[in-house]
Amino acid sequence: MLGYDTVPVTTWDEALNALADIEQPPREILTWASAHWDDASTRLIDRLGEFAAGRRDTVSGTEAFYIVHLCGEKGDGRAYPILCRLIAEDRRIADWLDDAVTETLPGILIRVFNGDAALLRRAIESAGGDEFARASALAALGYLVRARAAMSEDGMRAYLRRIRREMAPRRDSVIWMTWASTVASLGYKDMRSEVAALERDGYIPEGDFDREQFDLRIERAQSDASGLAAFAFDLIAPLDDATSTLLSLAGVEAAAAGRRLGALVPKGERGRF
């Protein structure tokens, strides 16, 4: 394995190849990629589309991982419908997004959002998608409703009530915990009884989000003029700096994380993250 500080990078192919091989957090390579995004963004987003269409033999998960994070940092809306498709259809999205499926996916969606909330709603409701990715999409939608008026307040309330009645899975799931926290983060105090009903029906494990926690979240949601304080508490915010975020995710286990990522990519299949 090579150290990132020893890898000369002058082209995108070299950058993607190097990212598949390094053990240490790739600050220099990520910084280079961000600075040169405009040079290759169209080609890379096309490749992300190929990946979403199932052409995993030509585009690896590592490459897709890096592309979606860079799209988030750059706020590139061309990635938005592709990412919504991946959330809706890729049951193995966590295989290539790893912890980012919950850690950074909401922030990426917030940044690349192109104004079409219907795409995000379809991803949230897709029974064929990964439940953690769908939950991240729901958290992002909540943030977008408050920060960018992606839906009206009445429209969002109606949507939340409808999916509580109709959406799969009809059992305990992270998506219902996210449903409850999103309701509270939006300050929808009038829906308190519906959160309690989810817990009563076993969709949220007892004690994981009780009425006291709901009320505290409502107070936090109402504590600032922006209405985003409760989302900030859950670290739901736009992904503005992919490099720093990824380095933070790597933390003190950086080398081990690099080896884990590399192990997901067959030898010679240069790409992924």
C-alpha cells in the first residue's frame, strides 16, 4: 500500500487509482480532486450514472464513493437524481458508502438538492432501498423543508402522516426513529401523539424516543430563528467540506479504515471511495 504523500497526482485517473491504494487519509489527493472538479465533473457524473444503472464492472464502489462526496462539496445538482435512484434501488448501498450512509449522506443530499422534492420522497418510500439510506433521505428532506422550503409546512405534515400509515417496513426500523426525530426537529408539536403511537406499536423500541425526548427536541427546534437547531444537534447539515469530513470520519483508525475500504475493491479494479 502506498502513502498518499508519495503518490504524484496530475490527472483524474491517477487520483482515482491512488485513492484505491492508500492507507492514510488522502488529504492531498482529495484537495487536488476538489480543486480540479470542473475539469472532469461531467465525465465523473456520467460514470456515477453508469454505476447507478448497475455497471459495476466498469465503475467501482470506491469511485462512486468519492464522486458523491465531491458532488456534495461542490453542490452539483446533476448528481441529485442519480443519488435518489441509488437510495431507492441499491439494497447494498452501505457496501460502498460504508458509515457514510448515515454520517454524510444527509449532508450530500442537502447540498445537491435540485428543487425536485418528489424524487427524494420516492427514494424515502422505496421498499427496495436500504433502510438506513432511506432514513438519511428523510432527515435531509426535513432539513430542506425548513431551510429551503422544499415543501410547504402543511404539505410536509400531510406527507409525514401519509407515510406513517402506508410506508414499508411495517415493523421496528431506523426509518421510524428518523421519522419521529424529523417530526420533532421540525417543531411539529401537534404530532406528539403520532410519535407515541409508533412507540406503542413497536415501530420505535421502547425508551429510544419517548415523550420527554420529543418535548426536549421541540424546545431545541424552537430555540432559534432559523428552526434548524434540532437538525444541527443531530449533525444534519450541508456537506461543505468533503475532505475534512472524511478525515474526521477516519479519525484515529485512519490506516485501518483505508485497509477496510481497499479490501472492498478487487485487485486491479481501481476506483471506489
